Amino acid sequence: MTEEMAATDLTMRYVGEESKGKTGRKRGAARLFGNRLAVASLCVLVFIHVAAFAGPLAWRVSPETMDPGAALSGWSASHPLGVDDLGRDELSRMLHGGRVTLAVGFFSMAFSVILGVVIGASAAFFGGAVGIVLMRLTDAMMAIPNFFFVLVALTVLGKSPVMVVLVIAVSSWMQVARVVYGETLKWKEYEFIEASVAVGAKPLHTLFKHVLPQTFPSVIVSATLGIAWAILTESAISYLGLGIQPPTPSWGNMLQNAQQYVWTAPILAVLPGLGITSVVLAYNFLGDGLRDALDPRLQRR
């Protein structure tokens, strides 16, 4: 009978929390769409992603086709954004390079979030020796300068796109782990979590069913900021020649190639630089808007 009462209490508490969660999400969405800067950033990101991933379907010029006779020529009907020093169409390279840069940013963020959530949640929920080992590992990784870690790892392990994604992810999961660690510590003390344990639910079921969903708002904010950091890192290492390798275009290696012509053909540097700046700023502004919208302290108002 006691177990039945506990189960009923758990159900009522969970339904109450779910109802509060839906109300909070509605208020959060209203605050997000009331934030003009965040909405503008979202529109910019949608436009850039659609252009990068759907644009090559309409503009079918190969980014690797060379026309040496037209090298460094300006804008024209056949080349709306001009051509580079090897006679390659700049519009095609911007679209394909944006696709590569955005994909690297997304997959790096996805792997880092998965790794950070697993480590942070496990350390907080299970505690003890598991928590100590995992959080000391997190502290040790945070003590290593991220950018230099990326440079050394790519120099040793190679420069393939997959390796670039993995190295960026391994260098950036610690912030997510810290956020999830704190959120899990907070939520595991709530009564409906204790009730779940009391009725005999397995620890992993309690963790994935009741605890982790409460951390999603913080994880979403960390993910948006993580994409911006990953894109900036990929662009920086590609500029240094350690990221995406030619002839595959990315905005970073396009900047590297354009540095020789910054005075004679500045558009070659302006276009990829503008793309990187726009995406990074938009993701940062969107992350700020999401943070304000999903802040539980604001949801109570």
C-alpha cells in the first residue's frame, strides 16, 4: 500500500512539474520572440544555413573549376561575386565553404554536448569516486589552453575533416559538463526524484527520465554558444593551415588564401570574413536571448 501511495504521489508531482514546465516554455517562447535582437539573429542564421545548404542546388558551378584567364576578375553575370586567384567562382566557394564550416561547427557542438552531458550528469548523479574522477578530469582539461590543444592534436593526429570535428569537440565539452553537473546536483534533490527512487526505479531510468530533461534549457544555451566557438576555432585553424585542407573550401582556408591579395582583391577576404563574423555574432546573440528566455527565475514572473 505504501508503494502504491508513493507511486501515486510521484505521478501527481510529475504531472504538476510537467504542467509548470509547459507554462514556463510558453512564457519563455514569448520572451524569446519578444527579443528583437534574438529574432533578428535567428533570421540571419536561417538565411545563411538555407543559402549554404540549398544554394549549391541552384548555383551549380563547381567550386574547384579553374579559369586562369579570368583570375582575380571582378563581378560579372557569370561570376556574381568575382573569382579568386586561380579563376574559381567565389560565389560557389562561399556556398560550399559555408556548408563545410557550418557542418564542422554543428557536429563538433553535437559531440561536445553529448560528452559533456554524459560526464557532468554521471558525476553529479552517482557521486562518490565516479564523481571525483570525472570532475577532476574536467578540471584537468579546463587547465589546458583550448586553442593550443587543438593545434597540437591536429599536428599529431592529422587534418581530416572528421579529425577536425573530433578534436574541436574534445577540447570544448568541459563547459557543458560543468553546467550539467550543477543542474543535476540541483534537480536530484527534488522530492519527485526521491519518490522515483523510493518506488524502485532504476538509477539510469531516474536519470534519463526525470533529471536530464530538466537540464535541457541550459544545454540548449550552451549548444548555441558552442557552435559559435566551434566555427570560430575551425576558421582559425584552417587559416593557419591545420584545419580543412584545399581544394575543399571552408571560410577559414579561403581567408588564408586571400591574405596575399588583401590590397589588390580585398573582396576575397571580406566575403568569408563577413560570413564568419555574421554567424558567430548571430549564434552568440541567439544564445543570450535563449538564456534570458529559459531562465527559470524569469519564468516565475
